[in-house]
Amino acid sequence: MPSLDLAQWAVVIFSLILVGVAKTGVSGTGTVAVALFALVLPTKSSTGMLLPLLLVGDVVAVVSYRRHADWPKLLRLFPWLAVGVVAGAVVVRWVDDTQMRRIIGAILLAFIAIHFWNRRRGPEASLGHNRTAAALAGILAGFATMTANAAGPIMAVYFLATGLPMLGFLGTSAWLFLLLNAFKVPFSVALGLITPATLAFAAATAPAVLVGAAAGRAIIRRIDRTWFERVTLALTFLAAVRLMF
């Protein structure tokens, strides 16, 4: 278990609640959770500590939305996601903790830019049905999830661009991240990111993810999405800048 003070534990628990909310409600909160985790814990260690907890949230999300997945989209994406994961594993093997923080920060800033770029294009110019776009999104998301557990924003932008309805978005995302995060486990073990200590940490803190998942299901149909999106993007930007500098 990591040695943290009370304030740091508060940040960790808040981050894990956000993970749960991201899995069953508002996906953008997951980006904030990744950034906060990397600020409080050693950056490389944070990715290994977070992965088992993400899997807890993935299982809850699949149980909640399992009937709404778009399997053709998943099957088209997964080979490219696997390529990105392998590339990310190579990078993690050779970078140090400071470089890792900057990579995570840069990825988060790139996600914000992609988000605004996609919104400015409008639905008539969407790349959601373009095979090249699917390949690029898959590779980037695979790389981002292996290096920073941060594929959520890329997949959110891609799935929104394909025109998935809300339940289709949630169901497809749930299955994708369960499969993707399970695929990452052997790489994370081989890189020393998942250890008995990280599993003990996950067992102790998993209830916070479950609380967040319950909250996500409760608020998904009620929340002001525009307001929440703005707050999420602002917090992500501040955390990304902090990680880089």
C-alpha cells in the first residue's frame, strides 16, 4: 500500500469515484481521475494501481449496459487497439517517471484539442464512418490506454462521431474497455506495473469505484451535460498542464 497523507487519500478516493462515474455515466470524468492519480502517486506506479480498479468499473458497466453494444464497431477497432497497446508497452519500458508524466499531460491536452476539433467539424463532416479514422482512433487509444489509462476521450470522440445513441455509446464503450483493459494485464504484469501490492491497493479501494458507478447510473439521465463537460475539460486542462510542468 502506498504511504499517503490524509489529503492524498482524499484525492485518491475522489479519483476512484470519478472512475466509477465515468464507467456508467459521464465518460469525461475518467480523464480527470487519471490526471489526479498521476499527481498524487508515482506516475508509472499509478497506471498499474489504476488498471485493476478500471476493470472493476468495466465489469459493472458491462452488467449495466451489456445488451446495447455495437459489435461490428468493436470488431473493427480491436486489432488497431492491440497495435496501440503494444506500441505503448514499448514506450513504458524505456521512459522514466518524469517523461511519463509529460507524456500523460501531452495526451490529455491532445484529447482536449481533438474534442474541440470534432465539435467544430459538425456532423456533416464527421469521420466516424471512415476506416482510416477508425484505424487511427484505435491505435491512438491503445497507445493512450497503455501509457496512461486514458483512452476514454479518444473513444468518446470516435463513438460520438459514428452517431451512436446514448445507450449504444455506453454499451459499446463498456465492452470495449473491459476487453481492452483485460488485454493490457499481461503487458502491465511484465512491465512490473501490476504487483501484489497494487492488487492489495485495488482490493482496499474498489468500494469507491462501486460508489461512483452507482452515482453514474443515477445521474446519467439528469445531469446538465453541457455544464459538466465544461467543468471536466477545465479540470483536465489544469491537471495536464501541472503534469507537464
